[in-house]
Amino acid sequence: MVYSKYQGVRSVFREIIMLGLACTTLAFSSCTTTTSGNANDSDVVTRSAGNTSRVYVGTYAEPDNESIFLYNLNAETGALTRMLAVKAGANPSYLALDAQQKHLYAVNETTNYEGTNSGAVSAFAVNQQTGGLTILNKVPSMGGAPCHISVDEANKVVLVANYVGGNVAAFPVQEDGKLGEAAAVQQHQGVGPNKKRQETPHAHYIGPGPDNKYAFAVDLGTDQILGYKLQRNGKVLAPVTPAVTFAAAPGAGPRHMVFHPNGRFAFVLNELNSTMTALAYNSENGTFSEVQSVATVPADFKENNQPAAVKISPDGKFLYGSNRGHNSIVVFAIDKNTGKLTLVQHESTGGDWPRDFTIDLTGNVLLVANERSNNIVSFKIDRETGKLTNTGYEVEVHKPTCLKVVAAL
């Protein structure tokens, strides 16, 4: 049974419906002993030696299947070792952790939760020794198909973007890591020129700004970035004035954004017109101005392409974006003074439909989650040029949708 009820809302979900949703199972020929169980299990695993970090994998999965997985990543070689898996409910398609790595939060990307037109948000305690997860609680996301989640830098608020609901919501984090009911919900308004994809608002991202004073929501359906003040008292999300902090090109379909480490620039990946937009950030009033927009695919590529994820190298020198269709990672060099981008490379992802990717904490390895071809592929990063080289390590995966790297404690 397919655990999705919004066929026709967005093309990606129609394709998922055709392919079927299932849990992720990853395997390396060099894997050590793995542990599986439900979210209440006490998982005991053998820790890998060497320069390692942890990688949590979110997936599209049926309600009763294992759906969040933990791997150790060797940052020197790019090799992954599966450590454990938990049953985290249906479609934990995007993940976030607090700064102390004590709690993990996941959206459950559905359109029906306990009889309401909503998805859900799940909170987990993280075992500091094993990385295992124990479910704490689950609350309604306040809109259908929650697709992005983040935690503010003070670890006080979890922010969620509901794609089908066309809104964003803020959830207070309690002392024990549990989530309270939504403290604020902001409904987006408007449409875009693309009748199939922009017939209504589609919030696709929300995250805090670099100073944690504002939160910014990216809406694919309305071609807008909307700003909110992060407040601790009363309304947690209060719209800034003006509420639209940046208007993208009509039909661009902005999806995700990332801030430069210097806090002066942000970069927005546009799903519907395959562009990357560099923005100058005004931290005083939380607004943006366009610096440059560049294509994410070669000029001679005319087939369907839908960019998905955007990340920046830890040193702020290079910007990366995933192209679903062209099936590549595009690499840009960033001018630290102006924020302008220069194309460096298009590198094949070694699979089909790279929905997400991540860069490890050392800046040495980039991992790509290819949703349709069911694999995660490892790449070495040249820290001088930003270029990617396939390490030869590849993991068989079924519908991976999110990768989160954290330090191995």
C-alpha cells in the first residue's frame, strides 16, 4: 500500500507513487555487524575505528518498516558502515538534530495523521554512545506533507515546512527534548505561473538565519522567500515587514537555501527553472537582494531537470547543488567578497534522482542519496579546487531522501 494521498499535487510524489514507497536497506561488502529494531530498542553496536562521523539517513517508508538508518562514515576513504536502524513511522523524509546531538527530529511526510489533514513531526532521544534513537513523542505538523525541518540555534524551536499545506509551523522544544504543540502556524498566500506546480503555495524549506534573529521560509509555489522573527514569548513566528524578503523570478520555483559561513550571502536553488541564485543578506532587516543567477545544468541539456539540495563547503569556498534529471552535482566557486559564483564542475552522481546530499564535517567527503536508483554514492572533495572524484564506494539504498552528518562522540 502506498502511504501517500496527494497524487497530482507535485510531480515528484506522482513518481514516488508509481515506484512505491519502501524502507531503506543499506549494505556494504565491508560492513561490520549491524543492529536493527524499533525506535524503543536499546541498540548496541560495534564502533568503527579511525576518522569517523555519523550519518543518519531518512527515507520514504511504509509505517511499519525500518525507516531511519545510522552509518559510520570514514572521512579518509569515504566508506560507510551500517550501525543500526529504527522504525520511525511513515516517510521520515527529512531530519534535523539539535546542536548537542541529544535529540533528533523528523518529519513524517504524509497527508493524514490521526484523521486530520496533516503530516506529523517526531522527536527522538539520541543515545550518545551508540547513536541509537528512542521515540519521545509525535505531534501533528499542522499541514499536509511536511518536507523540511530545522532546529533554531538556541535549541528552543523546531521549524517545519508543510508542502501540501502551504504553510510553516513552529514547535517549542521542551526540557526533555519532546515537542510541544505548534506555537505558531503561518499560512502562505499566492500562486505562480506554472499551473502544474504553482497552483497553490508550497512551502519547501524553513530555517534560521545566521544570527538566529530571523527564520526564512522558501515557497516553491509562490516564488518567494518569506521572513519571520524568531520570538520566545507570544508568537514564535512573527512576519517581518515586508513579509516577502525576496521575490524570485516568476516560475523559478525556489526550493532550498543555504547561508554562507560569513553570514553576508545566501544561495537559493530553484527547482523549476534549474538555476542557482546568489543573494546578499541584510542582517538588519532580514531582507535579500540578488547578486547573480546562474544555470545549474549545461546549456545544451534540454531534458527534464529538477534541482533538489544545496550545500556549502565548511570553509565557504565552494557551493554544491544536486540536479535531478541531469543526475549531477554542480560545483561553483564562491567569491568571498561579492558572493558571485563561477562554474567549476558537473559531476555524475552515479545514480538517478539525487534528492539529497551532504558534506562531512572535515570537508573531505560528499555523499549523494540517489532516490530512484536506490543508492548512496561517496565522493572525495578536492579542498583546493572543490572538484569531486568518485571514491568507488557505493551503497545499495531504497528511496533515501535525507542525509545528516554529525560528529561521532
